[in-house]
Amino acid sequence: MLEQFQYPIFEDDMGREFITAYINAVNNFYEEGKKKKNSGIRFTSDMVKEWYERTYNTKCEFEEDMMFFDIYTEDANRAWQQGVRAGGVVDIPTDEVKIYPCFAAHEPEKMQRKERYFEETGLLQSQIILDSQGNLVDGYTSYLVARAHGIQCVPVRYGRRQIVRASHKPGGKLYSWELPGILIDRVSAGDRAVVRTERGVRTVIVTAVEECAGNGPEPLRMVIRVKRKKP
């Protein structure tokens, strides 16, 4: 279903029938986007108008008609892109990948190894992962390799990052660590996380779990594993 689409309340059956048809039509764009996996498609109001006139053998010449097509086109494009992201790995133009300042400010590790892998195989060694707004949250080295070799489109998938706020003792100062993908949505406040610190491996108490936008001041160390609190 199209995310964040609010179902309006209409007083009459005709209004409810119209909005039901509208939602069904927009959700068809979601399903087609999921099937086609092409994030480069953009629909315009003129395209929608032409399709409508051809389908219903009518002419739309009033200003109110174009206002409707503008709204419908915006929802259709949004639904299509959501469908593309739900469909798994897709190719997008490299220039469309957005980079948070925290990535650009730090020299990534293992660049030589990633370069060597690309030269030997012609492939990017790690996946490029974007958040829902198109910001890179993982795979920065692959992105740099692609840019360095003039690759115009890169395979990406859409995902999430989470961090834990945790302390070494109850009520202590909070520090942050990132959760590996396998632990996303599987950690709660009160759990004990095994983490790597400047002083070696330690166990910390999780105070909170938060979504990570990737725009923090520096890259975070990963949680190693979690000891869940007893029920």
C-alpha cells in the first residue's frame, strides 16, 4: 500500500467511491514500480492527462482538471518509487546518491582492497545501501570506486541503520554504537550489548535504540553481540 496516504472522509457514496478508485489506481503504480525496479521513471502531469483522455475518450481543458492531474501525478510518482524500493536491488544514477557530510569528512578504510577487487572482477565488492531519502548509509567505498571509474549507474538497495545509546554502568555516561544488520529491530532498552571500545571488548547496558540517519560526527563502532534481558 502507498505509505502515508491519508484516506479522506467523504459524506456521500460518490465521494467514497471516487477516493477508493483513486487509491486503487495509485497503488497500481506501487505494484508496477515494485515489478519494474526502475527508479529512473518519472511521470508528468501531461503524460497522465494524455492517458486519461485516451482511456476515457474525453478532453480535459479546465484548470481544475490540471490541478487534479498535478496531485495525482505526485502521488503516482511517490508510489512508484516506494514500489521500486520495496522490490530489492535496483540500479540508479551514481550522481543521485546523496552523501552525508560525515562520510565525506573521513578517509574510508580498505580502499586499496576494494580497488583491487574491482580491477580483478569488474564488480563492486560491497553493496551500496540508501535510506528512504536516497542518502547513503553503507557502502561508501563502493560508491567512491564507482565514481573513480566513471560508472554512471550503480546497484543499490534501500535499508535502515540503528544505533544503541548505552552506558558502562547504570546511570552512567551514554555512548553510541551501531547495530549490524542482523540485529536491527532485535535490541531493546535493558539488553546488554557486547561492544568494542578503545580499551578492548566490554559489555554495556542499552538505554535506547534509535534510527540512524548516518549524519553523525564520525563513523561508529559496531555492536558485536547482544545479551537480551530476562523477561
